Amino acid sequence: MPAIQRLPDLLINQIAAGEVIERPAAALKEMLENSLDAGATEIIVQLEGGGVKLLRVRDNGNGIAPEELPFALMRHATSKIASLADLQRVASMGFRGEALASMAAVAQITLTSRKTENSHAWQIQSGDGTQSEVIPAAHAQGTSVEIRELYFNTPARRKFLKSEATELAYCEETFKRIALSRPDVAFSLQHNNRMMWQLPTLPRSSYASISQFPEVNWEEMGDALPKRLEALLSKEFGQSAVPVSRKAAGLHLYGMASLPAYSKASREAQYFFVNGRFVRDKVVAHAIRQAYQDILHHQRHPAFVLFLDMPPELVDVNVHPAKSEVRFRESQAIHQFVFHALQQVLSTPVALTENVSELSNQLAQISSVQRTTSMQQPMQQSLRLPMASQPLAFYDALFGKKESRGGEDEKLNDALLLNAHSQSSLAETEVPPLGFALAQLAGIYILAQNVHGLVVVDMHAAHERIVYERLKTALDGQQIPMQPLLIPVSFAAEALDIATAEEESVAITQLGFDIAPLSPTTLAVRAMPAMLKQTHAEAAARDVLHEMREYGATRVLTERRNELLSTLACHSAVRANQILGVPEMNNILREMERTERSGQCNHGRPTWFQMSIAELDTLFMRGK
């Protein structure tokens, strides 16, 4: 057996390169992070052959002193940390001091740098484990790192690299991650002399130096971060995302998270940064999935760019060769913080926009150009359209055609007229976000008018969310209100269902049901949740019993709770082709405005859409 012996430095560095620099994108990441640590405000990236033939990064940072250039290419030589205490609270992007040394072992590297106080730059070259002398060079303030022919001296390793297009795609993704994290820094990316990205410097704000973990102020930040996100991701993302900002116990989560209507088939548009460092963390990923679970459709994935700033001593970044994973000291606390911050933003009741006044001004300007008369405020008005499927007496009562048809009819008429009058009075002072109902379309949609134009609501999806949230709130209070049935609903049941009804009676009662055996083959529903429709008593009871049989009471009331409540809400929601009166439609609209997450149904589908007056004018070519 061979004796134990120390490996040559070149081989040690080549082994390290396999861990740290597995492809050009990994080298690019290390170089960009070094530039940011050096305080650069402009970074230029040039690639050839997907980064395999050439990878050059030039910045205007602080630069490196000529006497320090040889150390920059040595393994475990760094200016970022100096002691174990520093390692336990890393406040920079790089810290191990092995990236450049690993690159120098498997590529031809040229390092040129100039500090402000120096009259000219200095340059050093390295390749295959050997270094040149430090010589004078021409260069503006800052540093350039040039890598040519990656893995030229390890052909076996180079064979594992993919095609030029694939390696370029990895480099571009790395570039986007770094550029997203620093809107205050200008970035550009060229490949084979073709400009791919050119991102200007956006206004500096209180977050200018992420390594100092500042308190981010959204008002001071302005639109710098949203503009960078739109530039790198898409304008659609910027328009479909909401700002996130929450602070607690030294933690600060901020950024942009997409609304459920803007989702992806993969996780490609998910960016999470801890103290400015892009990471993929299972704890955080699970917290985000939970925040979206009630509002995202099936297998779709949310899009987000989120930053978590925290004291560096509470997170260990030295757990992965590529520094793409971290370990939180209090992982459960981080999970709850991220979950509640996102849930709060995504649970906000219906509000069309925070800039209602701005949009109203825009609409007013459009109206002044296209119309000679001013646009009226939306209000509850009568519809004189023939609707054979609607009870005519109802509309007569609602819109003022009052005839004496007996005491009860007169009371109903008075109540409906009072409702219509109150809606009109409300319209004169304040228009609700979703406006007032106009009509029902195809027995499926509610058409309403608000200050912006036309609102189209999927009545079943919207009502399903309303009932679902009510059930969750009630169950959080330990028991759902129960309504005894005047006539119990009986149905044939299997022996297991009957046994389940007897064994899990306490949990079933907590869900608002009273289900008891009538015979060895029959069950009776004697009471059910007051907010559910009694016409669906049998179907709802069967769903409850099925869940209890499959998962047991404990799991049904904890991890399976939302699935069951969603099913029950679906049973109780208004159905397609169910005729609704104007007061009923308005009631749904008002409930949506008060209900959390009402923009999506329980399955993640949207519940309503807005069409502005300007969009309608465009459809009808008004003003052209």
C-alpha cells in the first residue's frame, strides 16, 4: 500500500478547482463577487466560446497593491477574513481565498490592477502553477481578471463541459443573479463581441452597500430595484409583483413577489438572497411554498426576488464549496418570519392598486381628450334590459316599480328599495374597489363597474374563496359554528364510514358536523357548518368521513386541514347557472373586498379581472 504523502501544490489547486470552478459560470461568479467586495460601481464582463476560451471581468473598484498581486493568486490568501471570529460572521461575498488560485491551476490567468494612489497599473500572469513577475501595465483604476482556455491542462475535465450555448446560458444566469442583487452597480455582458446585457447604474439609496446590512427604506429606494427586476426578468413580472418589506428581531425581508396570476411552470424565476448572496435553502423554499399553497394553481411555481438581511453571526455561509447554501442558527424562526411576511402581503384583501388617484387622473385625461362630457362616477343603477331568466317582480321591486301585492311582498319591496337607495348613496361618496354589480353573464360571471371601468368576476371561484376563508377562521377559533338540520339527511354508508363516525366524533364535531349512525348501514347528518349549504349535506359528510378514514383526525385537523376545508367550500359556493339578483352579486363583491387572498380561488385560478375604460375605448377604436 502506498505511503501517505503530501500532494503537490498544483494538484491540490486542481482538485480545489474541480470543487469550486466546475464550469465557466462558477469562475464568473467568483470574479463578480470579488469586484463587488472591492466596491466597484461598474463591472464589464466579456466572454468568448461560452466563457471557455475567454472570460474577462473588469471593474472600477479599489484595486490591488502591486506587492499584493502574487498573494492574490495563492491559495488561502485573502483580505476578507483574518481569524476564526471573522469566519463566524462573514460580511463579504468571498472569504476563502482559493478561487483565483484554483483558476490559475487550470487556466491561463492575467491579473491587472491599479489603486487610486498609483500612477499606473501592475500586472501578473499565471498558468499551470507558475507565476510571472509583476510588471507595469496600462489600466484605469480598478481590476481586470482575464481567464483563457479553462481546463486546458486537464483534457479529461474539459470534456465534461457542455456546448458553447449551454455554458453561455449558465454564465448569463450567474450574471443575472449578481446584477439583481445590486441595482446600484452598472453591469454589461458581451459574448463573442456581441452585447447581450447593458444595465445602467440606478440611483444609490440606503442599501448601497449590502455588506454593511443596512436598514432598507422603500421610500428612499424609489424604483431602483423594480427597474432592475423588470430589465432582467420582464416588464410583466414588474407589473404582476408586489413589494415585500418586513422587519423583526434584526431580520429584514424585502424585494418583490409575484401575485398568483403570474406563475411559472418551473422555478426559473426564483431568486433569494441572504445578505446579498444568492442561495438555495430548503427552509426558505418550504416557507415560500407554504405562503403560496392556498393561492397557487396546482403545479405552478411563484416568481420572486427576495432579500433577507440579518446579522452575519446568525448564518453560516461556509457550508458549500460554491457558497450556494447556508445554515441558519435559528432555522425555524427564519421559516416563520419568511412565511408570515409573504403571507401577509399575499393575503391583502382586494385592492386594485395603491396608486388609485394616479390611475384615476390618467383616466380623466383620456376622457377629456376623447369625450366632450365628463365621465360619471359608477353607481348602482337600474338595467332596463330584458332578462327572461330573472324574476321580473324582483327587478320591479329593486328599481322602483312598486305595486301592492300583499304585506310580505310590500316588506320585501321596501327592503330592496332601501338597499338600492343605500347603494346609490354610497356611490355618491365612495366607490368600492370592485364597484357595483351591473348584470350576470352566462350564469357564470358578474359584471360590475368601478372607477377604472369594467370588472368581470367568476362568481363560483370568488364565493369559493370567501367560504373557504370563513371556514379557516372559524376552525382557528377551535370550532366551526354548527347549524342543526330541521330534517336529518340520511344516506347509505359502508361499515368503515360508520366506525369512523363513531370513533372520530370529537374531531367531526370540531369541523361543525354532527354525524351519527341510524343503523348498521345508514348514517344521518343531524347538523353541519352554518356557512355551508344544507343541500350538500351528504356530499360534505362523505368528504369528511373519507379524510378521517384515510389520514386520521390529527392529520385532518393539521396538515390536511386546508385541503378538506377547500373541498367543503367548493360544495357550498354558488354554482354555474345559478341566478343571482343584484343585491346578491353586490354582496359577493363586498365580501371579496373584505376577504384575504380573494384574488384567487382555492385552486389558484384568478377570481376577477379589470378592464379599464382606456382598454375598452381601444377595443371600440374610440378617438381614432
